Amino acid sequence: ALVRVPLRRRPSIRSQLRADGLLLDFLKDHRPDMFNRRYAQCFPPG
Amino acid sequence: TPSLRLGRSSEKIYNFMDAQYFGEIMLGSPDQNFSVIFDTGSSDLWVPSSYCVSEACALHRRFRAFESSSFHHDGRMFGIHYGSGHLLGVMARDTLKVGGLTALNQEFGESVYEPGATFVMAKFDGVLGMGYPNLAEILGNPVFDNMMAQKSVEEPVFSFYLSRTRSSYPEGELLLGGTDEAMFTGPINWLPVTVKGYWQIKMDSVAVQGVSSFCPRGCQAIVDTGTSLIAGPTSDILSLQQLIGATPTNIGEFLIDCVRLSSLPHVTFVLGGTEYTLTAEHYVRKEMLGDKELCFSGFQAVDIVSPEGPLWILGDVFLTEFYSVFDRGQDRVGFAAA
């Protein structure tokens, strides 16, 4: 058989959190690596 | 229950923060419906269990084994690592229906513990992995392997159409068993799978405005419907962000001035000698915040090192522009203009 599965597109968790003004706190609590991403270009390569 | 079979130490490339495309599946008899991400970047099927203790499960549909007449107890534990935590669960077997297709005795995971708030907000209940078997944490055949073994698909091929706009119908489509000519134009360009785990291929180079800027001697890329953006090694991505004029926010995103889109450079991925060019319209994600439009870069830094070198990830930002075909019969990936 050749079966089609329709996919729906929904706002991402990130978009929902941003719209609710909760993204900053969420990322601080749940993505500690966010800091070093922010400043990755300040470190020597590697 | 035998010893806990923890997932492999390699961190799964789950970034469900940005996942946007979901489809429905049914498990058990009578049918129990779940909304899942069809994810070519993993190979496990799992849904929340009615025994789940996490806050994240409270807001999702949960599998009730005791109500299914086709349920087979397994009981072994499984664990899947995430960037943001660890998912724990129990293995089970039951009848799975996807579209009109039935896979009997499908091994899947019932999650009993789900990490953190990532899933509390999620619009999906679980994940249906469509990678190769050796990527699986859960014993037994991944779903598409089961469908091939039971000869329930016409060809050992599946394909994805993902629409970039919310207004089009369908917003996306997974086709099991072949391709849909109505969803793409021009020829399908094929690339051999280099390592059978992820759908991993060789990328020749990445050029910004025609200048071959990254991966000049070739590198490895995976085609991952479970990742929203295009990801690459931090050093390359930081340079790329500068070339497209994106500036970092204090939470690791990269913003672009929406009025400058028309003047931003094209980014071209060369795969199998064919150029796949994304304009700013393609690689910038627009988001309304109140009455204000924000423009985010569709590139993100993810450092995944494989024995073949650092991996790039071609996620939805790429797959909305290029129809993708996954051929397990000839272990190859095909792209065509969506």
C-alpha cells in the first residue's frame, strides 16, 4: 500500500513560551548550556 | 523487571523545543489515538503510559494497556537520553495503525518518567522514530522495519512533504511506501547513506553567496525531520550567522532585522554535486510577538561528532524547501524541489 499520513503544523514549544513571556526563565532553568552558546565566540576555537 | 537497559551514552539529537509537524497514530484494540513526531533522527516509538508519574504526562494522552485486547506484556525497561533530561519507560507490544497501515506486534515504549517541562508544553504525545534499527534504544523492530517485514508497504520507501506556510493544505505529509509526484517538481537527486544509523549522507560543501565557506573538503550530514533548524558545528555556525547578519540574543537565538531579508545572502548546500540553495525567505523563521514580527535565523549550533567527523543536521528549515525521500531498499536519500 501507499499510505498518506497528514502532518499538522503547530506552534513550537519555544514560540508558545515566548508568546507567554516564559521563554527566558524556561531556558535559564532547563538549558544551562545556553550561556556558553551565547558567549561561544568569546572562547578560543575548540 | 530485568536490569535497566539505559540508552546509549550518545546524546539523542532531540530538540523538541522547536518541533512543529505532528501526525496521528493508533495503538491497541480498540484504537487509542496519539499525536507523534515522525522523526528520522531516532528509531524508537514511545508514548506516555497510564502509569506515568511525571507532570509532563498529565497533559497528554496515555496508553492504557489494560484496555487493549491485543496488548502483549514485555516489561523490560528502556531509557532515552535527551539534551534536557532522561526519559524512562517500559517496553510493550501491541497493534499499531498509521494511516491505513497496520503493524502487528509492534514493540514500543510506554514512558513512565518524562524529563522536565519540555514535554509539558508539547503539542505531541510521543515520538515515532524512522531511523535505522541500530539507533534504537527499545528492543525489537522499529516501526518501518516491521512494516517492511510484514510487507505492508508497496516499496521500502517513505517520503516527507513539509509546508513552510500554515495556509497551505496539507501542512505536511508523510507518505509510506513511495513518493507523491504531486508534492515535488523536477528530478529526485539521490545520495547514498554513508552510515546506517541516522539517515546520514555526505555533504560536499556549504557556500554563502557563492563563496564556499564551510565544509570545503566535504563533511557528513544527517537528514532529520525531528530537528526544526539547520544545525552545524559551533565554529562554522557562528561564522555563518555573522555572514547573514544575525546577532545573538542572551538566550542563544540569533535575530535578523526583518527589513533586511531581501539583501541577505543565499546559502547553498552542495549534496552529490547538486546545489540546494536557500534564500533568506527560506532560512529565516518569522514569528509574531504581539503585533511585532521577529525574524530568527534558521541555523543553530549543535556539536555532534561522529567517527566520520562533525555532523551537520538538515532539519525542517531545509526539508520545507526540498521534498525528501528515504529509501531503505537501496539505502539512499533523495531530494527534489518541493
